[in-house]
Amino acid sequence: MSEADNSNPGQILLNTIGCKETIKDANERLIALLNAAVDGLIIIDKKGNIELFNSAAQKMFMYSSQEVLGKNIKMLMPAPFSREHDSYLSSYLSSGQPKIIGKGRKVKGKKSNGDEFPIFLSVGEVKDSSHTQFVGIIRDISEQEQDRIEAQENRNRLSHASRLSSMGELAAGIAHEMNQPLTAISSYAQASKRLLQSTSENNIEKVAAALDKICDQAIRASDVIDRLRNFVKKRVAQREYVELNVLIIKTVNLAKVDTRILDHKVILELEQVKKPKLLVDPVQIQQVLLNLIRNGIDSMEHIKGAPLIIKSQWISNELIEVSVKDCGLGMDAQTSGSIFSPFFTTKQSGMGMGLSVSQTIIHSHGGRIYFDTNQPSGCIFSFNLPATAINHEDIEK
Ligand SMILES: Nc1ncnc2c1ncn2[C@@H]1O[C@H](COP(=O)(O)OP(=O)(O)OP(=O)(O)O)[C@@H](O)[C@H]1O
Ligand SMILES: [Mg+2]
């Protein structure tokens, strides 16, 4: 057994580095080692007074050790940490319950010029019978934080860019939506002009009715524009509670001015027992329903008077389904595989955006959109949405 093996642990350390050192030499060597560390090292006593401040800490905080030794560690912290530090220390010393000791956490340091910077601080306790000290190991994480902030900004930029690219898709959808109220406004305006030129007596009432319809269509057009504005401003569209049946009736009335629908009968089979209430963007849901109604009517253009059936029904306690059933031409397998793709259309004047935009809208409301074949002919397009039943208080309001 070597001489070192019989000695105390401190002696072993000194002997293993191969030279017999005095306590003073060992102390100097320890200080040199601490100063060589890349991380900041600060030792404080139990009152928070600084006893050791290594070179890395000096660089980080821009203080020499003479400027900080014997002073309270609070001087290296910005508020509120500086205010709270004394009470952290005394509560730990009296309760033994650590908040940060033995763990690490991200906090802020304060340089001699007052600049704050992010640090990762881990604290350990050094205790013997006469003395308690705390050692703080500090890493300057300014660069990592900067990287994190930049990565976050990049993510935000990307998500805005992807919103803008889906805006291209949305813009096409908006153009699609705007066409209908504008055509309606123009035909009501022409009708009013004709009425005013004729000499018949009750024309004033008819003109007033046409002007009301022009107003309804103009409001709808401006709602669509508002939604686009909200989307571009990176704001989430405001959702509100709406009665589904009321929304369906309003939408059918809007659709009726579409000349395509005039030859067809719309039959409503709406849930009446537990009337459904939805938390939705009503303009968007109207947009979906209008698309389904127009598609159904388009598929029946060759059958004058053929009915379109719109139905709402609960498919579970929380899901309401709206379906639009036509008895038109239906779809072949190839068509039905592509209908939700943007710009897919089999119509001469179609944009192929209706179902793709509708799918985006229904998914963003937590629902699904799907279709089935109708018997003996035609299609049933449906969507479901989370809903609740209207209760008495809703009706009293
Ligand atoms: N009820 C339906 N019956 C038969 N085919 C349908 C029906 N609904 C949709 N389709 C088919 O799906 C295609 C895509 O529909 P979508 O609504 O996305 O676009 P579109 O109606 O062609 O054009 P628009 O952008 O003007 O709505 C239609 O072109 C049609 O071929
Ligand atoms: Mg369509």
C-alpha cells in the first residue's frame, strides 16, 4: 500500500498531482482552477455576501473581484430578484426548503453598467459545522436566448407566410363568394329601374322590397370582406353563438336570389325538438352551406323543379349534422376522388374552390365534411359541427 493510501482525502488529492504542497499552495492552485473555469463561479456566505468571484464571473458581470468581494450578491441581480433574495436565503436557512438550491434555473443577471442578461444559474450548498456557504455556477445564455428568440420569430414569420399563401386560396374563395351578391345587386338594381320607368301603381312597394334585398346582399358582401381583413391581420375570426336553424333559413333566403335556384324547390327538414346552438363564425358557415346549395342546384340544372332537401339532425349528444341532398347527376369515381382539391372543377364556369374552402372552414371549427350517393340519383353532401341544445334561458334572452 502506498503512502498516499494511508493519508486523509485532501492529502490524496495533493499527492495524486504529484507534488507535496502546503495549504497556501493548494489554495492558490484551487483559485487558479476556479479562474480557469468557463462558467462564472460565485461563492457567498449565508448572509449573501460575496466571498469568491472567479474570472469568468468578472467578465460576465463587468466587475473586478475587488469591487464585489464582501458586498451582497443582490448587486448582481435586477429587480425583482434583488429585492427578494434576502428573504429566499433566510427562508431556506430557517425552513431547509430549497427553491433554487440543488437545482438550476433561468434567471437574469445585471452587469456593472446596468444591462440585464439571461443566465442559467445552479446553486449548491457547502456546509460544515461552523460555516455555511453557497456556490453559484453561472452560464451566460444570451446567445442561446437570442437564437431561441430568432427561431420563434422565424416560426411566426413562416406561419404568417403560410397564412398569406392560404390567403391566395382564400382570395379565390372570396372572389367566388363576392360574385354572387354582386350579380344579385345588379339584377335587383336593373329590376328597380324598370319598375320606376313603368306606370303601374304599386311599383313603389316593389322598388322598396328590391332595395331591401340590395341592402341584404351588400351587407353579406361586406361581411365577406371583413373576414378577409381579419385573416390578413393575423387575428382569429370572432366566433359567436348562433341558432343553426336560423342560420340555415337566412342562408337559403340569400341563395334564393341566385337565378340558378329559381327553378328548384328547397325543402327544409330542420331539427325542432332539441334546437341546436353553435359557437361559430356565422359568415363562414353560411359560405359552406351556400357552396353546397349551389353545387346541388348545379347538378340538377337539367331537371326543372327538382327539389333540394336541407336537413339538420343530431348524430350524437354533441354533434349536429347538416346535409344537402340533391337528385342530380351524381359523380363518377374519378370526380369524387378529387372534389376537395383546390381548383378541381367539372364545370365550365366553376373555379373549383367551393369544397376546398368549405373543408378548411369546417375543419377549423372542429367538424367534418363528407358526401354519399343519393338513391336513385344525386349526392348527399353533409358536414357536422360541435353543438349544444338551446335551453330556456337562451330563448328568454
Ligand atoms: N352535389 C354535387 N353533385 C355532383 N357533383 C358535385 C356536387 N358537388 C360538387 N360536385 C363536383 O365537385 C366539383 C368541385 O366542387 P366545388 O364546389 O369545389 O367547385 P365548383 O362548384 O366546380 O366551382 P366553384 O368554385 O364555383 O364552387 C364540382 O365541379 C363537381 O364536379
Ligand atoms: Mg361549388
